[in-house]
Amino acid sequence: MIKAVRGTKDILPSDSPLWQDIEKASRDILKLYGYREIRTPIIEETALFVKNIGEDTDIVSKEMFSFVDRGERNISLRPEGTAPIIRSYIENNLDKISIFQKLFYIGPMFRAEKPQAGRLRQFHQIGVEAIGSTSPALDAEVIALGAKLLDEACIKGYKIKLNNLGCREDKKNLSKLLKEAFRDQKEARLCEDCKKRLKINPIRVLDCKNDGCRESVRTTFKEARFLCGACKAHFDEVLNFVDALNIKYEISPFIVRGLDYYTRTVFEITHEGLGSKDAIGAGGRYDNLSKDMGGPDVGACGFALGIDRMMLVRGNNAPLKAIDVFIAAIGAAAYSKAFGLANDLRANGVSCDIDYGNKSLKAQMRTADSLGARFVLIIGGDEIAKSEAILRDMKTKEQVFVKFDEVVNYIKEKIKE
């Protein structure tokens, strides 16, 4: 038997209502904040990610699904959403329509990680990208929006952690400080990957998930002074705006994010229910990315939330979405009538289903109950002869006779009650 690929999972009908709830609530909120949906391909040229995420990041060096297609092009399944959206922003000249664009996406991403709870090889994200501004108010709004989406999804107990990476020059200074901090015998405490990172891209040491490296970083690199005045001032304004929104947060100087394009404000949203790898979402500012990719020199800020992780934290306790009416039919003539009525009800916005297995009336009533139907419309030989159906209220158990030509309007009125 062929099974789902390791690290992927099916979203079954019993799970779909909760996914739909989260997606709908997110779309409603994002609309309030002025964001518009964008959908980019799940495949992109590999170079898009290598050049812009960073060749030495774990995502690029270890986790991307890449292949050479029949046209001898290097293609990758997208591991994240920001680079593709900036690519689209530039390619489609969105800046010519309006330099400032608020965009959001909902969709699957792909990384070849070791599968575990909350870490799938195909995972789903809700993400936003606000492109065209360096305002610290935008950073605060983006952070507030992430919190709002989680609140609306009924997720409690999350923590927001903020940090300031500074500009490119600041990050170069940070790299120098890291090399000095781990010079000589201190380097021996790091894992083999981090020893390489220290030589090639030292900031990546701060992002290592190895417990030993994390401890070494916290004891060796206690306080770094590498930020320029402008970046300090920008972050102070961000915090002022966040404070004004009464959003709780903590400063975490070791957050750098796993992508090289981040500058200035970065943040993670964590939840203890996810264990040691506790990020439910993350984001930050990436003011150089558009220019680096050949586009306009504009600031940008965004984040992504992991829907699969939101599901783990919230719990799969969504009630099954009930249908309005189930039509139980006995006999060929009754079934033909039921089929037509079902179509009429759906055309009038009434959710409806019928039996497709030639079951007995008793079995059809059990099906209606399992579907959570509010009403059951019963049609048999006697009902065909009288041109009427029996409408049974599944809550009160009351039954009434309704003429066939009055069924749709009658049920529509009953549903409003």
C-alpha cells in the first residue's frame, strides 16, 4: 500500500472545519488591516532562495527540496514566502501601481526537516508582507497583527520576543564580535556546524538549535554593543508604538531568525505547548531585499505564522460543520424527487445532502444524525402520491407535512428561526 510521503499529512474532513475557521478569520482580519491576497507558485528558481535567504543558512544548505527539471533549470519547492513575494512585487511592477503594498498569503511551504510534532516537510503558513516603508509604526502594526491573528484563533499563552539586528554595517560588527567572543578554546564548545558558521557567517551561530551551542552563546556572548545610533532610535520608536498598543513582549538578544535578509526589528512568537522548538510564528524587517533583487530601494516588514503549529496549540476540537437538511428517500420515484429538491435547496443557499447508497430509512436517519443535520426531509411512496414531504426537526423531534412546491421557502424560513 502506498502511503503519504514521510513528513506530510492529509487534512481530513474532520479536521478541515478548524482549518477553514482559522483561514476565514485570518482573511477577515487581514482585510481590516488593508492587506490583499497574493498567490505565488510553489516552485521557483533555486537561485531565488540561495541568493536571498543565504547560502550558509540551514534552509538553503540542508532543507530545500531542489531538482533539475527537463529544461535543465534548477528548481526548488518554496521553503518560505517572502522571497517569492518580493520577486513578484518586482517582476509585476507592483511598485508602479503603488510603492506601498500590503500583501498576504496562505499556503504550503516545503523543507526537508526531520519530521516530528510541529515540524513537517510540507507545512502551511499565513504570512504578510508590507512593502514600501521604513516606518517603525509599520513594525509595530505587523507585530500587533500577528498577535491579533492568534487571538482570533483562540490561541492563548503565546509570548512575543523582540530583538534589533541593526543595519548591514551593524550585522558586520556583530559578526566580528562573535568571532572574538568564541576565539581560541571557546570555539571548541560549539557543534561542528557552528564552527564552520563562525568562519563563514558568524551570526548563524546565534540561530543554532543545538542545546550545547545555545548554552555557549548565552554564557559567552552576554551583551553585544554593535548597533548604530539610527538603528537604536528606530527600535526605540518601535517599542514605543508597541507599548501604545498594550502588547506584552520581552526583549531577547539572541533572536536573529534563520534567513540572512533580516535587518533591524526581528521577532518570534513562541508557545510552550510546542516543546523546545517553540516558535509558532516569526518575522521582521528586511529593508535591503527588494534592492538586492533588482527592485526599488524600499523598506519592508512581515511575518509568517505556522498553521500546523497553531492547530497543535489550539487542539483539534472543532465541531463538525453541520448541514441544514438531509433528504431521506425510499423508492425510485422518491429518490428522483429528492435529487431535484436537493439541487433546489442548494441553489437557494441551503446546505443539503442525500443518500447515495440505497440505504434503509433507519440507516439514512443515522447518516443524517452523524452529519449533524438540523432537519430531515423524508419522502416515500405515500409522500409522492400526496406531493408532500415530512420535515423532521432533529432537535425537537417535531414533524410537519410540507408541500413539494413549498419546501424550499419553508425550510429557508425555519433556518432563520
